[in-house]
Amino acid sequence: QPRNQKDSDGELSDDDPIEDPDFQPNFADDSDESCFDVSLDEDAPSTSRSNKLLRKMSKKGKPILKTVPLDEAEDTLDPSSFLVPKKDTRRIWKHEDIEEFQVPDASFETPDALQSPFQYFKMLFTDEMIDHIAYHTNLYSAQELGDTIKTSPKEIEDFLAILLFMGVFNFPSLEDYWHHESRFSVIADIMPKKRFQLFRRFIHFSDNQQCNESQDRFKKIRPLFDMLREQCLQIPSTNKHSVDEVMVAYKGTRAGNLRQYIANKPDEWGFKVFCRGPSTFFNVTLSEEEQMLPLGAKVVTTLCQTITQPRLSVVFCDNYFTSFKLVQHLNTSLGVKCIGTVRPNRTGGATLMTDKELMKRGRGAFDYRSAEGVIAVKWFDNKCVNLLSNASGIMPLSTVKRWSKESKVKVMIPCPSLIPAYNEHMGGIDLSDMLVHLYKTPAKSTRWYLPLFGYMLDLSIANSWLVYKRESGQLNQKPITLKRFRLAVAHSLKQVNNSPPPPKKRYTPRPSQPQPDVRYDCFGHWPLHFDKRGRCNYCPKGVSRWKCQKCNVFLCLNASQECFAVYHQKI
């Protein structure tokens, strides 16, 4: 979630090619051979016909000028853009492999004993965060109503418990949990429906008066994201990291262009969150050189700045992020190695075989070139895929199992060594996203920040369960499932620091009314006598010991009142 609107990538998807990029002068382009040639921006999408014309003209090598209004000139034109560019030294690519980088296995301190699921959850979702929510919820309600809703941290925990239960026991609507025909006592006994709806109306995470002065577009949810991120960074991690994007579903319209559309995603509409392992995206200070990087490269650079052992680590990312400049920059500035799929125009000018040439050689064919410690590889599986790496190269050759349409069986396909490494470690974010979606907090609302809050709650459960599962393996104990872990946390939130509830009066639910087709079918309606009386279901003041066997309702049946007969007659 970038703070700066300029870092928003609009509708760009890592799965789709760039159809029409904006033209921007970039004199440091890797494939530049001419002093006056220009390169294409790698990340910015465009849909205008004028940009298509610019792209065609740039391909022909014609000089292009872009006009800017005078009132915007100071903000859009960089003085350095008027300098005469120097001709770049052409990068020399050789048909050579690179030395493999040995990533040491991470070691974790073995705990003396397992903690409770509630304690693991509190490692991420702390008491400070709950106090923060309670304070700003009271503050916002006072600003709106003139008086607070008088909530407390304990009541916020009850609210969180309800949300966790709802993620496991999914009803069609929120009202169904309290409705007399479908009442779910586990939730309905925690909090009345009107109180729960009041929380959904006024729950807040920041001061609106201070938010109005902030330029951060995610200001309503940013404080909670910051606190959760700090807790995630305290968890020891491995030396192999993956960077990817996560979509938080939101189909409303009140978020403006904060909401994005990305095709080929399970949630196509929503908020894009960049992640490294369990860590959420957060803008730290970038150097002047890093500010000039494309959006994808800035995201990876930002997330990698919090790696505790950068010179022993490798980061994996897909073609939305990877470029030759990024691989070099991570190595020189942070010492982090990188392996990632890459788009053909970002390889740094590597002259690899064409797709047609590789296809003629058959499935498993590959070509590679290396320069300045970085290897560019093109491998043909079902289709050709390009990769950049400075951590792993070609040798030793490996194999992957793939389905063969011709022989109708799985066959072994040869591949360079960086292919299995990428496939093994790239799915970390997808695993976290899958765990979040297994038991998802219902957060449909016109308030755009509530889905993000629901995502943070689910992410805290998923990450705390992964820590619990890792420590269970260290102690050779069988871990409980994610569902049982979530329910255990919910029960603890409901009961911890809470006095036992007073004995309630015996609740006799009102009998449901039979359907008209059953009431008037004149079949099997026999009166049954009971020792205990009940309220007549027909007359307003009658009390009777007679109940209809089929309709299951009390009805008057005596000489003065014949409600039983009248009730079953269709008027």
C-alpha cells in the first residue's frame, strides 16, 4: 500500500504483457545503443492512442518531444533531463554459467514448550493494538454522535472473537446469527446484534481530524498496519524470501482509485498489498538512485531493507518486479541475491535464442547468457519463460515432472538448476494468501478500510499458526489444524479476563409459525394435552394446555373458545 499516489500502478498486472507503455526518456536503458535512442518505461500502463503513436515513432528511432503545460513544468520536468546523454558502454554477454550461491539453512531456537494458540496470536495482534482500536472507536463515535459508545478493550476482544467465529461458521447474512430461526448461540451470546452493528458502524483506527492533514491515502488504516508490521518483523525468518502481491477484495466505489482491477486473480477488484513473506509493504526512506527505479523494483528494494541477514539471503519474485537493474541494485546496495522470472525487454540486452528456435529443439530446451555476475536464461516448457539470477545458474542440471499430451503420462523434462529453486520458494506469499482465504472474516462494507482490517485479522491468525506449526515440528508434536487454531483463539478472546456470565433466565424461544400449506391441509392435525400451559397462537390473551401435533403451537380448545378449529380453517 504505497503512501505516495505516484507509486500507484493502476491496473497493471504481472500476468499480462505491457500493451501500451508511456514514453519516458531513459538514457540508462540497458539495450540502448544510440546516443539519441530512447527506452520505454517498464511499469507504467497507458490506454491512449497518442501513446501508441509515440511507441511506434520511438521504435523507428525518431526523436520525440513531449510538451508539458507551464503550470506543471516545475513538477514534471527534471533539470537532469535536459543534459546531453552519454553513450552507454555496451554490456558483453557470454555463453557462460555463474557460480551457485550457497544459502545457509536458517536455525531457530527450540522452545521449551508450546504456547497456547491465544499466546501465539498475541505475538502479532497485541494488547496495544486492541487499546488503539478501543480509543479511536470511542473518539470517532464522540465526533459523530457527541457522545462515545463507551467501549473497552475487552469489548473489542469480544468483537474480534465474533469475527473469528464468523470466518469459520459462514452464514448467508450477519443477521442470521441472531435470528430466532437460525440463532447461533456461540456468537449470539457474546454480544447483542444491535451492539455488534454499532461496532461495525463506528470502529475506527485513526483520528479523522489528523487524517485530514495527512497526504497518506491509506491514512484511515495505516496506524494498525504499522503496528502489525513491526510485530511481523520480530519473528525470525528463513534466508529465502519471496516477494509478491496480494489482492484484498473490495467491490465498493467509495475508495476511489485506491481500488484496482487485476485480471486473472481470484479477487479481481480490491486493494493491492505488496508482501515479503508475512511482511506488508511499507514506505521507508529510499535513496535518490532507488527513487528512480520502476515501481516493482522500488517495492522489492523497500521490502528487502528489513531482512536481518541480507548477505546470506535470496529473494524470489515474478516478472512484475524483476529487471536487470533490480538484480544488480539488490546485490550492490543490500547484498541480497535475486532469482525471478522476467519480461523479455528487461533482461538487460541479453541476446537469447528466439522462442521459435527453442520450440524446434523440443520441450526442455534452454539458452543462457551471463554478464556482470547475472545470468539470463530462457527455458521452454509449455511455453518459453525468461529468468534472471545471480544466485543460481544452469549446473547442475535438474528435471521436473510434466504431463505429456502425446503419451498421456507424466514425463521428466530437463531444466537448469534455477528452475526448481524458483518453483520451490516462490510460493510463500501464495501460501499465506491461501491460508487467509480458507477462513475469511466477513468484511463486506461500504467503508473501504474494513476489508483491510479483516485481512489484517486473518493474516495475524495465519502467521501465528505458521509460527506455532514450526515450533510444533521442533518439539516433534503434531500441530492442530488452522481451523481449530482459529476457534481456540476466538474462545480465548471471549473468555480471557472476563468474569463468568450470570445465570440467565430460562429462555423459551417463540415457536415458528407453520407454512400456510401445512396449516390448512386438513391432515394429521391432532390435539395433544400437556400439563404445562402455553400461550395460544391464535387469540391474543388465551392460555391453553392443548397443542397441535403437526403445527407445534398451543391453541385454545374448550367450550367457550374453539381456536383450534378456527386456526385450521382457511377463511
